[in-house]
Amino acid sequence: MVKKLSKIPFRGTPEQEAELKACIESSKHDKHLLMTVMQKAQDIYGYLPFEVQVMIAEGMDVPLEKVYGVSTFYAQFALSPKGEYNVSVCLGTACYVKGSQGVFDEISKQLDIGAGECTEDGKFSLEDCRCVGACGLAPVFMVNDDVYGKVTPDQVKGILAKYA
């Protein structure tokens, strides 16, 4: 079963839809191009909302479940939009051992979203990752390109307040 994951309403434009439909039209003859069409759709919209997955499935004449399956199997695809501030928490070994799960849980609590989700106002999105290359600063999380190291859960609220 395919379901909508984003709390944010879909706000596609007629121009975006026309661009996607042109891509689908030029590719619908070859079902092997499904992933290429999905990549183009993500370039157009920034993510693959339910409504876009339906357009792709119908246009390529493939089951919606197949589009959803591809979009959830490959990490390159996002089913929710990215917020103005994308928060990435490292859950790689060094960070995890130093307590990054607690940091992640506190960020999730503060923002009231889980991994792969975006706040309703579009301000923040949250994701977990495996390494940001700053193991010596573990545990680490990033807000866009800003890196915060040696973070404890009680510091999270103050850090997020800088972006609110």
C-alpha cells in the first residue's frame, strides 16, 4: 500500500507538471527508464510526493507500487520535502557510541518530526546519516552546512533556536 508521508500539502505548479509530463512522454516507450524519470521528477519538485508518483505510474503505465518501491529502496529519493534548514544527525559508529541517538531523539522531540520528515511550516527537515567525516567531534549533527560537535541532548533546544 502506498501512502502519503508528508505533512506538507503538495504545491506543484503547472510549469513543473508540464516539464514532468514532457519527460514521461519521451520515456514512456521504455519501462527501463522509470528510474531516470523519477530522478528528473525529483530534480523538478525537490522530492517525490505521492501526487508525482501517481503521475509517473500512470504516465509510464507501471503500477504505483513499483514507483513507490523504487523510491523507498534507493536512498537518493526523498518522499518528503527538505526544510529550509535540513538537520542531519550522524548515527555512524563513533557518533552512536558517544550518544548521537539521544541527540537525534531530542531533535525529533523538539521538532515533532521523525527521520525523513519536514515540519508543517517547511522550516526544518530531519534525517539520520552514517558519517559526516567529523568522528573526532562525536556526536555530531549538522544544520545545512553548519556542523555541531560534542553535542548533548540538553544543548539541542538552544542550537535549534538559532534557526527558528
